Amino acid sequence: MGYCSGFDIEVHYTGNKAQKESIEKKKTVLYGIHDNGGMLVNETISCFGNVEIFE
């Protein structure tokens, strides 16, 4: 996804301590994508399933 910018992703997101600490350090919008979630990126970002957005 090197052609996309302005956001980060955390795949296989479970909300564990290490993931939460990593997210706190981010300065951009981050999408935490659980195993049953996903996202499509075109001109816009579309999320489906279990995805948490951290701004």
C-alpha cells in the first residue's frame, strides 16, 4: 500500500496491550482491522466488518 498516504492500518487487530501502545504513538488516522473486517481504498476509504477507527 505504498501508494496510499494519510492513514495507517493495524491488521489482525485484537486490542491487546502492545497494539494499543503502538496506536497511541501514531499521529495519523489508524484503522484497526479485526480478522473479520476489511477495507477498500479507491478515491475514498470503505470499511466493512469489524474495523475500529482511531483518530
